[in-house]
Amino acid sequence: MELRQLRYFLAVAEEGHFGRAAERVRIAQPGLSQQIKALERSLGVVLIDRENRPVRLTAAGERLLPWARTIIEAADRAGDVSREATATDILRVGIPAMGRYPEFSEIISRFREQAPEVELQVVPSTTPAMLDAVMRRSLDVAVVHQPIEIPEHGESPSYVPLGWRELIVALPEDHPLGSLDALPRDALLEEQFLSWPDPLWPRQAAHWRELLFGTKTHPNVIEVFDAFDGTQLELVRRGPALTWFSAPADEPLPAPPQGIVFRRVEDPRPLIEYGMVWADPSVSPATARLVALVTEAAGR
């Protein structure tokens, strides 16, 4: 039994709906369902009656519910106490799960030189999840792509731009479009594309698709959640589906994994801005020092 599984169970219990619970905890619905089933297997009981709409807890689920709330509240309180005790010694930084961010890497190097006593904890994730974590103070700062989607709770975070990323396309190395240096948008509309589930990033998905395809929708998108472990690229390698990534805008294309090629899209270049967000630089001196370096870099 894992703490995150209890969080997912609590979300389903309170929402009474797997779809709304998945949006609340920012995970694809199939992934949420799999985690609930894994929790049920570990406990040896059925927790949720899936036949009803809205879904209801079984007797075992009702017994677990108050314990789950107690455990999660205790874990959250422990995290708050720990963060308060180490606020001046630890800086929690969220970064996108895939890709290089040279401007930010340079700033982090300068920060390490100026503040060697601060422990940096780097957490790879997605922009929506990192924004939520910044607002909840489980991350001090995060590097995110535009357009950012502000969580419903709390105030809007502060933001400083850092640079630009270019959207590129990953294809199987034997794909016919791989012979082109720049891919036509109308040709991309005829291909299958792998994408994060839209509920995880609705504004970004629409914006990125408009940049890539000239339209906010694509007729043949396959949703894939597990991208951190290379699932998307492995599916591309097997073909025939394609996917997109972001790369530094002013650098050569990165070296692709075996069996895959990266290609740019025809002009106008699909460029997205990225920058750093934070909730309150006064929370810790370390956060304030990093914010100062980022603001200085942005001014240059």
C-alpha cells in the first residue's frame, strides 16, 4: 500500500466519479483505476463498487476512508513540519521531465557556486503538476512552459521568462516523412500522434497543436500517460505513430534514440516560451536568492 494510492482512493471516494477524481489528482483515468485496483489487491478487498453511478464505496471502503484521511493528513503535517525545519537548507526545484533547458542550467550552476550550503532537490514532472505543487508549497520554484494553467486554489504565482523552446516531431527512422528536413503541417494532420491526456494540460494541448498543425485539434490523437519511462518514444520506434517534444530553440536538433529521427516543422517555427514560477520568494532565503539570479538573467 502506497501513500499516493490512498490519495487516489480518497479522491474517488469524495468525487464519486473516476473522471473527476483523475482530474483532481492530475493523472489519466486509466492510471487512476489501475492504482485503485493495485490498492485493492494489496489489501485483499474490494473498496469501490464500480457498478453504481456515482460510484460508491463498499463496506471495506467505508472502513478504510477515515483511516485514509488520517494517514494523509498526518503525512501532510509531517511534510509541513519538515519543510519549516529545513527551509533555509533545501531548495525544491521542479523541471520538465524531458529535454534540456540551457538557460536555466546555467542559472542553477551559478546558484550552486554562490550557495553551496543549500541542498538542491530536483523533481521532474509536467507543467500542470508543477504549478499545483508550487501553489501548495511542496515545490519552491518550477520551470514551466507557456501557456500556464493556474490551479483553482490560491493566488497566481510569479513568473519570469527564461527562453524559448521549439516543438519538434519524433518519427520512426523508416517513416516516409523522415526524408524531409521540415515537415508540412497538412502532412502531420494525416498521421497518428501520441499525446499526454488532454485533461492534464487542456490549454497547453490546444496551444501546442495550433502551433504544430495550424489547428487546435488533431483528428487522430492517441493519449499516452506514461512518458517518463520512455513509453512514447518506444511506441514511436515501433511505428507508425509520431509524437512531439520541445528542444532548445537556438541549438541543433538533439541526438535521437536508436530507431527514431527528429525533424523540425515548416515555417512559421512552432516556438513556446518557458520560464520559472514561484509562489512567494520570502518563504525561504534560498528561494529568494534563486529568484534574484533568474530575474537578473531575464533582464539581460
